[in-house]
Amino acid sequence: MGLDLLKKILIYFSAMFIFLFILLMYDHTHWNGIDEKNDKTISEKLMNRFYFLSTTFSTAGYGDITPKSNVTRCFIIIIQLFVTIGLFEILHSATVSEDSITLT
């Protein structure tokens, strides 16, 4: 069970970085809460998108950065579905072991 859980967590965080690089394609005009002056360098862009993803993946969702365009909204819906299913799967793996399931 431990290795299986570790694999799922690794997949979860790998997906987070894939989403991060996809979100880099969308400039400040696609986001509420990201100004052009704070989104000029690649490090600023990475930090803004990583901050948004980390609040989304942790399910905190502060609301200070939100998608503005329909394209980013659709993509964020996909991310949120992934987060919901992924967190459920990780928590399920952590709490249920194969030994605890018995069929009668």
C-alpha cells in the first residue's frame, strides 16, 4: 500500500507541474488579479501560476487570482475535476488497505 500511495502522490504533483506549464501560455489578460506590471518576467509568471495552482490543489482557493477568459475557465474546470478525483483517490488509498476488504 505504501508504494502505491507514493506513486499516486507523485502522479498528482507531476500533473501539477504539467498544468503549471500549460497555464504559462495564458498571459495576464486571461486572469483577474494578475496585473501586467507583476507578470513581465518568467519568474513572476511562474510564481503567479504556481500560487494559483497551489491554492487550487490545496482546495483553499482564496479567490485573489481567478480566470477571466472562457478558455482559462474551461481549463481550470478540468484542473478542479482532476484535483477532486485525485484527492479522493489518494485519501482512499491511505485509509483502505486490501487486507481490510473481505467478501462474505
